[in-house]
Amino acid sequence: MRTQPASLHDHPAGIDASVKKPLGIAYRIGAWILHEWLEILPPTIFFFVGFNFIVLTTNLLVAQYLVAVSNFMLATLAALVVGKAVLVANKMSLLRRYDRAPLIQPILYKTAFYWVVVFFVRLLERFVHFALEGNPPGDFPSYLVTTFSWHRFSAISLWILALFLIYVTATEFSHLFGPGELRRLFFTSRPSELQLNRRQRLRELMRLSRLADAHSAGEFRNPASDAHRELVGIVERLARQ
């Protein structure tokens, strides 16, 4: 007696599992790529604009009004290198060492941290170019001492340091205000019915932060406490009419 081959409808669960498994892996890979791309995008765009602005102004200063396209390409590649270096640095736990310190400390620390990482990444990039040109890797130290243009490298490093200081300061303030709040503060007008202007609202929010640091949750729940009355006053001043 011949047995009939099993049809696709006989094993729906097995087929669904085999289909869902590669789809799940593809989804996770796609989500990871999208997350990494979104993380590398802000510093890359910032340094793309910054580096190309430096190239443009440098050419104008030396009266080279016909700016070479290759210079902008080099600036774009440098922005990609810096963006990738920032992505790598963000994975390091050392970067969050001063997150709870006064704002000036994480700004200066992260600026120096990013700058050191990019410094070594740029040297590594130069080493790769040196090796691809057919030079023995062991000759790289002597190349750095005798042939390498340290003046140009140092000038670019100083510009990178200044750009990182601006970038980290803006990033820290963005984290301080919360996701999207800094963009809304700059580009979205506040409704006219709000009682307080931006400066007053910021002062009230800072007063609220200090109040939360000084009192416990139980004090805020007690209607008879000074902390509760001050909290209600701040909320009333922040609320709409």
C-alpha cells in the first residue's frame, strides 16, 4: 500500500515556525542596523557640515575660490570616520563616568574622551593607507617622525576638539531637557495662552528639581507640609490659564 506524501496543510505549525524564524532574525538584524544608523547620523551630519565649512573658509582665506571637489570628499570621509568613532565611544562605560556630576564635568570629559578616540582612529586610518601603499608596517613609526605632516594633523585635531565641544554641549543640553524638547524650544513657538515665558518656565522647572532633591515623596503627599504647598504653587504657575 502506497503512502501519500504529507501535504503542506498537515504541518502548519512546523511551517509557520520555519517561516517565522528567518523573518525574526531578519527583523532583528534590520532593527539593529537601523538603530546603529540613527545613532551615527547626528554626529556625522554635524561634522560633515563643520568640516566642509572649515574647508570652504580655509580656501577663501588663501584666495582659492575654486574649491576642489576632492577637498569636500575628504571632509565627508573625515565626518564618517568621526561619526563611527563616536558610535564606538558611546559603547564604552567610561563615557558615563561623570553623568551625575555638574554639567561642566561631563561636557569637558566627553569632549576629551571623544577627541582621544578620534585621534587614535585617525592614526589608525593613516596606518591603513600607509600599509595599502605597499610600505612595510614596521616603517610606520619612522614615517610618523620624518614624513608625516604633523602641522596639518594638529590643525585638524584642534578644529575637531572645538567641534566636539560644541557637539557635546548641545547633546548634554538635549539630554537634560529630554528627547525632542530642545528642538521644540528652538523651532516651535509656545502657545500664547501660557502664563509664563520660556525663561520663567525654565526657572520654575529648576526650582521644582531642587525641591524634589530636598524632600521625600511622603512630604509631597502630605497636604499640610511646606513641600506640598510649594509644589502646588510651582504647578499652578506652570499650568495654563
